Amino acid sequence: HRDIKPGNILIAKGANIKLADFGISGLAADESDAPQPDNDKIKKISSAKIIQQQITQTNVALGTPSYMAPEQIYDSSSVDQRADIYALGIMLYEMITGKKPFEGNSLQERYAVIKKGKYKKASSETPGTPSVVNRLITKMIAFDPDKRFSSVEEISNIAESYLKQYNEKDIRQQLANSMARSGAYNYKELVKPNSRRNKAIAIICALGIAGGLGYYAYKEGYIHRTILRPWYTPVTLHLDMPTARSQDADLPSRAFFYKNDNDQIPELENCRRVFEIKNSSDHDAEFRTADIRPVYLKPGEYRVKIATGPYVWWSSFTVGKTAIDAHLNHLMNTSRKITFNTAAVDVQTGKDITANCRFQIETAKGLQDISAVKGNLSSGQVCRIHVTCDGYEEEYFGLLIDWYQDEVFINAAMRKK
């Protein structure tokens, strides 16, 4: 452009920035590649050639002295985009401080001052100027072009990164308003909503984490066994239960605690517990012990309900100042009477042939009808069932009846011989 200055910067509606007056800028296209003009445009092309000749002529200075780069003062033919970057740096300094960094009554005086590179930093003239702006200006108006930014994109990236903490919409509105009233545009008046938002988010996150940790500490009983220990007593239960014969077939067990007020018997909040088996890998053990996390209760009368699968056991207990550590073994009696429910169908027709079939179980006395041994069969054993019917192939079942099972359903699908 070669003539970047405030007079060539226009602000359109919506605070959009426009760059004007490319009268002395270099022509982008090579004349040899340019299309031949018609006769009506000869005068315009001739003017452009004259300007181009002036620009490329050695030892000719073109531009506005206050914003000209030092290399442009004595020779405009060799300048590139770094001269425009220099002018932008001068403008940035002037926008912040209200004055130019280098003064001089003539080009020669200004050149001498620029060459020394001595000027007051923007932050010295305007306290509160961000350090990133100081660094931008220093590099943009360096005497040596090689020490400046090589492209405007580098400056734009730094500026955009810095301006993320501001609200761009507010900046545009304030810029437009300040231009409308011809007042100074003071960036210090800007608020940082994004910064406030980030702080708010950080505070909310911190409170959330603190609340989560507090709730976890409360739920895990840390607060009760430390801060609230004088007012709460720990209650721990251990449940001795038979080992399931089938792999991974243990019934889940849970504990529910209630306030024994002899009226509504309300359940206590946050006091439900799941029993966890300690020696879960030892499937050969006859019995295993399951524990719950301690429940912290105030002294008083309580009830506990232990639910293991379909089996429920209630007990009342009193809480004092001494910790309670109780073992429960109500499941130790594992012998349960088994009820057999039998049925048989013809595979081909789907006809119910239960009445024609005979269901027998292997015992020490040999095969016996299930109906004959009813009431004498117990859980915790392997039962071998034979189903026979005239004209049909025999069906055979080998069933492992676990300790908690007390009812078995057998549905035989019979095939004709």
C-alpha cells in the first residue's frame, strides 16, 4: 500500500474497517500479463504507468512522512509489506498514547530519531497497556525490516489470541459509539465478560468438586467417623452364607435400616447397604462371609432387614456409644424342602401328555416316583430325574439344586419312538 495512515482507514457501518487510497500502491499484475485496454481507458492506464514509474524510481520517497518506514524515506522502490507493518505499528502506538513515537521537523531529523530506536513505551505513556501490545509495537516499528513481522497474519494471530478474553461485539459497539460522538476510544473501559465467565466457571467447578468430595466423604462415612464421631456410632454387619454350588450363582444380599419408633418404622436415608463377599474366589469353601460398609447411627432403637434373594430376615437392635460389629448366620440352615412341578408335552403335536408320563427320581433305594418322596427332598444336592411314557423316548434331567432353591419346574419334551 505504501501509505498506511489514519486518513486512509475508514470505519463503515457496524464498525467494519476499510482501507482506502491505493493510489501509490504497487500494481499487482505484471504489465505483460495484463489484458490490452480499449481506447476509452488509455488515459487511466497511462496515469497508472506514471505512478508505477514514480514508485519504482530510485531515491524517491512516496507516502506520509509520519508513518513512513525508514527504508521508505530514501528509497520507495525496494519496500515491501514490512513497510506497511511499520506504519500499522506507528498507528497502534498513536491510538494508545495519543502521540507518535518518533518526532522530527524534517525527514532527515525523523530518520535520525528512528535509527536510534529510542522512544517511550506505550505503557509508559498510558499505564495499564498490556505487555503483549508493547511487544507488538516494538517488533512492528523496528528500524531493521528483517526484525519486524514478515506478514500481517502473524500480527493478526497474536491480536486475535489476546482479544479472546474480550467480547468482540462489545468492542465493535463501543468503537462505533465513540466514532459517532467523536470521543476517544479507551480500551481500559472495556469489560472482560469472557474473563468473568471463566472465573465464574472456575468457581462453579471448584464448588462442584468440593461438594462432590464432601458428599463422597459423607456417604463413605468419613465425616461421621471423624468430625461427627461423638454423636454417631458405627454399625457393621457380617453375613455368613452358604457357597453357591453353581458358578457365580450367589444371591445378592442387602441390608435396610429403620428407625424403631413403634409406629411408622421409617427407613433411614443413605443407609442401604449391599453385602460384599470377601473370599469370592474360594468356591470350594462351604460358607462365605459377606460384609457391608459401616452405617453410622445416633444412639437409639433400630431395626434391620436383611434380604437375600427371596428370603427376608428382620431383627431389632439398640445403638449406644459403643461400636456394633455383628455376625449374622440365619442362612446357615440350608436344608430346604423342595417342591417339584412337572409337565410333559408331545414335541410333534404339542399335546399335553403329563397324565400319561411317569416322573421318577434316583434315590438310595433306586428309582422312586417324585410324588412318593415328596417332602423328603432337600436343597443343596444333585437330583437325577427320569421321565418315561409308553411309545415315547425316555427323557433324563440332571439338576443341581442350590442351597436357596426350594421349587423346581420340569417341562419334558417327549419324542415318539
